[in-house]
Amino acid sequence: MRFLLLIMTLILTSVHAREATVQQLFNVVTVKVEQNNHAKSMNSFGFVKVDESRVYDVSPRFGGFVEILYADKIYKKVSKGETLAKVYSPEVLKAKDEYATSLLYSKNKAMVESAMTKLHLLKVPKNEINAKLKNRDFTTIISPTNGYIFKKNLNNNSAFSAKQVLFEIVNLDTVWVEVNIHQNQLRLLKGVDTFILKTPSQEKTFTATNSGIYPNLDTSQESFTLRLEVKNPNLELKPGMYMSVSINQKKATYLTLPSTAVIRKNGVFYVFVVGEYEGEYEPLQIEVEVLNPDTYIVKNGLIQGDEVVNNALFMMDSDAQVNGLY
């Protein structure tokens, strides 16, 4: 009721009482259209995923039996070349015997090389071969990379067959972050090479590079999935972690207004331009585009230096409707 009385007071104010301007009653603050050097930005979110190119299956080319299992726990951290299991394999033992015999008795280099090649093809570790097979009864299964054991299909005293996947080891030196991007935001990605990421569990920020957009649209969210690649040498990022993502284009020059100076009605944007007389403000339709959450780019309707209202827009809007200005 007080608000309606205030609007009516403004409408009925006489020329002689013009000292009580809208600016004075509402403490109206104005702002000028400025030309600024800004970078378009967008905020989104994503989750850390395993880089699929850094997933390794440990699958022996021979069958055998576990003598000692060293990699006995899921998610155990291992290093490249580390022994995962000591095993007995009749097939490897036979190949080792053939190689040892060829070294002792054969003067045919081709036969020796053939026996060595067989061991290499069975993926017998080089250090076992170079040691001239002094301990030939057992062989070892080693890790092909630094990483974590994400899957383990062996237990103590297990038997295994050739081609069986015994371990899945994931290297996390580089990870992916999958980000949802609405289809009308795709154009913002043009010219963006670097992305800034944060996670609640870390104070530092991370930089990422664009690794591509998946070619399928999620129809339920009308979004695409952007894949970012993040270097993770200290292993601070783990699969499943939540990441906030800041996407910034290269800086360019724009005419700008703060978002507090623009009002949207029925899908159309308006500002209130300072009029010819003190305390007069007229609504003006303009075209704008979001630069960032706090700023609009002025595309049409205003020029640099134009002055508009920067606050009390809801009161201006009500007054304009009462006076039939729009």
C-alpha cells in the first residue's frame, strides 16, 4: 500500500515540487555505458575421470600358479617394473630350459636367438633372461606403469590361464574432467585453450586443456560433454572428485553495462535512460549478451557514454507501467 502511495505521489507531483525528483526519493544511482577490455566467461562443473589411454591390463601370455602375491590389495600404489606376483609356469620353465641349453651346447646363433625371442614373446622380464636363468623355476609378473591397482583377479595360491586379465592398473599422472556444456554455450568454447579448475578438497587451482567434445547430445539435459585433460603429477586429483570449471575466452573490447542496470521483461531487455530533465528516466529496449555473471555486453540501443539507472529498477519499472510507457 505504501509503495502504491509512493508511485501516485510521483505521478501527481507538480512542476513546482520538482525538487522531489525520482533520484532524490529513491536515491537513484546511475552508470555510464563504458568500453572495456574483458574476457567472456562461463562457469560450469565436472567430475574427475580416469584417462582411458592410461589404463593397463596385466594379462600374461602363459598360464601358471601363484607362488607369492605381492600386489595383494585393491587400490595399492605400484611403480613401473615392480613385481606384482612370483609365479610358476610350466610353459615359461620349458622356454627357459631351451634357452639355457642353446647357450651351453649350440653353436648356432639363430637357434640361440630363437630361444631368446620365445622368452621375449612370453613377456619374461629382461632381468631374468640377462641373469642367464640362474633361478629358472619361477618367473615374475611386473607392473607396466606407475599407478594404482583398480582391479585384482588373483589371490594367494591362485591358478591363472594365458590371456586372463590379472590386474588393471591405472596411471593418474594425467586425468580427465568431464564437463556438461549446454548446446547454446558451445560457441563460447571457440578460442578457449585453457580452463581453470577448483575442487573443495584443494586450495590450489588446476589448469586444463580441451581434449574434445563428445559427439552425442544428452537429450535429458540438452547438453554435450566436454572432456578436459589435466596434468596430475602429485596425484592430488582422484576419480570421482567434483570440480568447478571457469571457462574464459581471450580478452576483447566491448561496450558494457553492469547486470544491475538491465531489466528483463518477457524475454526483452530494457534500461532506464537519464532524461532531458532532472529526475526523468525513460525505458529503452536494448540488445545485450552475457559477458559474465556481473556484466552485459551492449550490442544495440546504446552508445559509449550513455547514462542509465543502475539501481531501483523495480520501482522504475512499476512507475513506467503506471504511466503506460511500455
